[in-house]
Amino acid sequence: MSAAQVSAAAERLIAATATRIPCAPVRDLIGATDQATAYAVQQRVIAHQLAQANPPRRTGRKIGLTSKRVQAQIGVDAPDFGVLFSDRHLMRRVPAASLLQPKVEAEVAFVLSRDLDGEISARTVTDAIDYAVAAIEVVDSRIANWDITFADTVADNASFGAYVLGEERRTLAEGFRPVDVAMKMWVDGKLVSEGRGEDCLGDPINAVVWLASKAQELGDPLRKGEVVLSGALGPMASVKAGSKVEVEITGLGSVGAEFV
């Protein structure tokens, strides 16, 4: 793909963010499956955000499309990743007006105690995890009606919207095993999603290994202090202003969010 096509795709997504009006998919410009080009668009969009006055800080990464059920909802068959920002790390109250088409997912999040820029394996990843917490990821698409292919969501920063972290921290040294967790998520008191750790690429640790390898391959390895949202443990659910979300993950307690 040409630089002009990458630029045009990025400009379409940037305009959707600025106008709060979802745009057409970008696959007409970059194709539906070209990973390298899609990540090039993502990087262009992120660079634009970081070039603004008083830009947010990068706080970590998110892994998307790790659950087979979520892949089925979107119509894709591989993970992707995006970048987290400080202004989208929210507490319990989430401003609905800042989002276009929000949905929620329940995940295990990890905070890193060291860089992951050398050998990448389950052992090195486990050694680099400071602690785990329960998380709600708010996914959001700048593309109208969530009409996305793999390249569309990658270009759109993996459909990232915001995230909320729980308060209960567990270390792997304590015997906490992410693969063993069970998750339940309620929206307005209705159970809308259930899943287990094994639903996230077989184990949330596997998801972080995949991310660490991919990030290093692209020249942007995971760093100490970063938050990693490891991916949905079950299907995502739509929310709107007034929605109240509660998540329970065994071993990590609960985390909630209210859309105001």
C-alpha cells in the first residue's frame, strides 16, 4: 500500500474521533487483511494523538480478539493489539458522551515490573508481571455500525475506548493462576457474559506472550510499568448512558463502571 493510502485511512479515523461521527470502514483504502498496513495506520493515528497540545501518556497495551466467541461476534480469527492512554484510564464513572458506540468486556489485566525486550517465553513473561487485577475494557469503534474486518479494527487502535481497573491486586508468586479464573459480567443487573481464563487464547499468559512477541517484532517492546489488558474472557455487551456494569473474576474480586 502507498503512503497516501495509509495517510487517507488515518485521516478518516482521526476525523471520526474529532467530529464524533462514525466513519466508513478503511478497508477500501488498505484492504481487509493486510496486517502491516493496518498497524502503520494505527501508528499514524496514535502519532497524531500524541502530537496534540497536552497529550495523554501511553500507559500500556490492549490485546483484542482473544476469545473465540468475540472473534465470532466480529467475524475475525486472530488477535490484535492497540495502545492505552492515561486519559482513558477511568475510575468507576465513564463519560458516555466521550464514546461513539461503546461495548464492554471483562478481562484480566497485568502490570509489568520489567521490560520485555529480550527472550520472550511464558517464563520470561510470568517473571515480568508485577501483579494482576480485574478489568473492564470499554471497546469503541470509530467505524459506523461496527462494520469491521481485521484491518479495520487494527487501524482503529484495536477498537480501544477506555479501561477501568479493579483494586484487588494478586501476584503470580501467591499462586494466582490466570488460566483458572471464572468471570461473570452484568449490565444493569442482567448477566450478559460468562467465561474462564482458558477462553483467552488458552490462558491470559499466552495472550501476553503473543503481545510481547508482536510488539518486539514491530520495534516497540513492552516496558516496565505498562498495563496490559490481556483480552476478553467472554462475549462483549453494548452499553449506553445510564448503564451500570459489574464484573466478578475469581481470585481478583470485582470491578464496576457506570456510564454517565
